[in-house]
Amino acid sequence: MSSNAESTSQRYTRSIAAHERRSRVIAGGVNSNVRLMSRPVPLTFTRAHGAMIWDIDGNEYIDYAAGMGPTILGHNHPRVLAAVQQALQSGQCFAGQHELEAEFAERLIGAVPWIENIRIGLAGSDMDLLAVRIAKAVTGRSKVLRFTGHYHGWIDPLLVGPGAAPTPFGTPPVGPGQSVAAASEIVMCEWNDVSLVEQVFATHQIACVIMEPIMCNTGVIAAQPGYIEAVKALCKQHGAVLVIDEVITGFRVGLQGAQGHLGITGDITLYAKAIASGYPMAAIGTSRELMAGVGRGEVNHSGTYNSGYLSVAAAVETMKILVEENPYPSLQKNTVRLVEGLRKVGNSKGLAVDYVAGSLFQVRFGAQEPMQNREHFAKNSDQPKLLKFLDALQDRGVRPTSRGLFFVSVAHDDRLIDRTLEIAESALASL
């Protein structure tokens, strides 16, 4: 065994043992396939606080994975923790309603003026499926247009399997066990090309177009000027519904999400992740008209754990903090400082940092120019080199996501950003 392999093994001894134990009784040793990508094995964590997280071996990390985006206030924010602890005294699963549901809905609608009605669920995948169901019900059509490199949950028909993307558009590839019949209702093309959307509308009866307003599941990529506006106009022209998936960007790009930042809104908006500071909750928001079928019970949306008391308590307190304290100017300032610092230390090593707005960004090795879509990103991202860099960061105590996405929280202060830049420079030097 090489010295590097030995040092890695020693650093993660207990995580390796814990992973082996889990793997005997849990498929792959994880409960989300995204976590399979962790190295040297999916790590085991014991606690987190603020911007820090600790693994079972006692290693300390500046945490930019942020629970894959939810902990915009940092781990265990005292006000959110207090709200959840108070809620614990009342119960969790009532098989009925509670007063916090209305309070959350009122606060969300008050913050996001284009929403009139909501429903609460557990995860972004739930809300994506409900949005598609609503669109199909109101239009009487079955086809959905989605974009290569965007992500809208792990459930059929919206999950895209491995394989070549259709060109210029077509049915997406499916993975083992996925429904070919369900996938036949999906039309997929590259993002940021209005002509492709025009071609799809010319050849298909589309119920809805679903997109991330900033592409965050393959890099961090901005919409071209006028692109979302053009797609919205095409949807209106052809009687289709525009669904904006703000599962990642909601409350992270700003209080009104990417739509507020860009000044363009869809017909249906989806939220999750930062909505409840890491507690399991998601929401869909739209007009009363589009939600009417759900409210009458005609368009089904059900779930035993929807609007769990603890999660809604966390969401209400998160909304209060975001409105009362307005952390967004400080969040953006710190994020931009980290982005600019990484560009400065990494430029000579080929490190590119893709940033659009808010408190998230992507690192990669490739062309410094802004990326346009999934294909452009793939051609300009040296994945083996990125993985080596991410390993070097982790070994030195900085933890982004396993694909190089960074989420900055309120708890990341100047000291931690300075330390991150020092570690990044050392990690780059080791490549």
C-alpha cells in the first residue's frame, strides 16, 4: 500500500469500518444513491454545528455540502432549534391539520407575490410530480418538455437514465427498472436554445415545460438573456404550463429565489431544501385557478407525513429569520469573496468557478468562460482532476458536495472563508 493510501486509510479508519457494517444490511451502505460518490467511502458523520461538521473519526470540516443545500442558516441555528424543540412537546403526526400550516403558507405567499395557493409535501421529487400532474389535468395533454442536465427528482417519469441524450430532442434514456412507457411522455432537449423549444412545440402537444431557472444540477449555469422569457411566451402561445423548479435556488438566491432575481416568473413554483433548514419539507405554489383541482380532491396529492409538525415549525422559523434578518446581502458578499479568492488561487491551475447569483457556485477544471448548457459543461470539465481536487480539499478539512458544488451559509464568516482559501491553495498545489 502506498503512503498516500495508508494515510487516507488511517484518516478514515472508523468511517471505513462503519461503511462496511452498513453495507451488510443497507444496499450500498447508503440511503441515497448520490452518497455513493463519496470517497474513499461514504463518510459517517456524528454532529454538525454552524458551518462545521465532524465525522466519526473526529475529522473536522468546513461544510459547504450544507446537507446538499438546505442549511442556509448553518447547522442547528439556535432559533430554528428552539422552534423544533418547542414543537416536540406537541407531537408530530396528527393525521389532520395544525395552525402552523396556515402560518407558513401566509408567510410564503407574503414573501412571493406571484403565489396564491400552496400545498406542502416532503421532498422536491413529490412536488415535481404534483406539478406535472396539475399541468396534465388542466391542459388535457400528456407530454412534458424538460432539459438535459436539469434534475427534477428520482421518480419516473422525470428521472433521466444513463446514456446519450437525444438530439436535437426526443425521449430521454431510461435506467434499469424505469418505466419506458412513462418516459415516452417526456421530451428532452438541451437548455438555452429557444429554437429547440420552438421545434418541440411545433411537433408535440406539450402539457408543461419544467426547468431550473439557474441550472444547478450540472454546474451552475445562467439562462441566456431573454431565454426564460421566450420559453414563457411559447408556453402561453401554445397553452402549456411553465413550471419553475426552485428546489435548489429557492431562498438561496434570494428571498424570492431565482425568479425574483431574474424578474421573470413561471406558472408553478417548486420549493424544498432551504425552505425548512434541513427538516424534511417541500412546497408547491401557484395560482388558485391551477390549484383548484387539487383543492377539490380531483387531482390527487396525498401523504401520511405531509406537513409534519416539526418540519413546518422549522419552516416557519426559517421564514421569520430570512425576512427579519435579511441575510442575503451578507451571504452574497461572502460568497463573492470566496468565488473571487478561488479564482485568484486557482486560475493558473485551470480551476474555473461558475457563479451566477446568491450563495452557491460550482468548481471545475476547464475553460474560464461561462457555460451554456450540459453539453458545453461536459466538454469543459476535467472530472478526474476535479475528483483529485475534491479529495485533497476533504483531506485538509473542506467539504463541498461530491460533484464540486459549494453552498455558503450564514455561518460561514470571514475567518472560515480565509481558511477555505488557504486550504484550496494547498490542495491545488498537491495536484
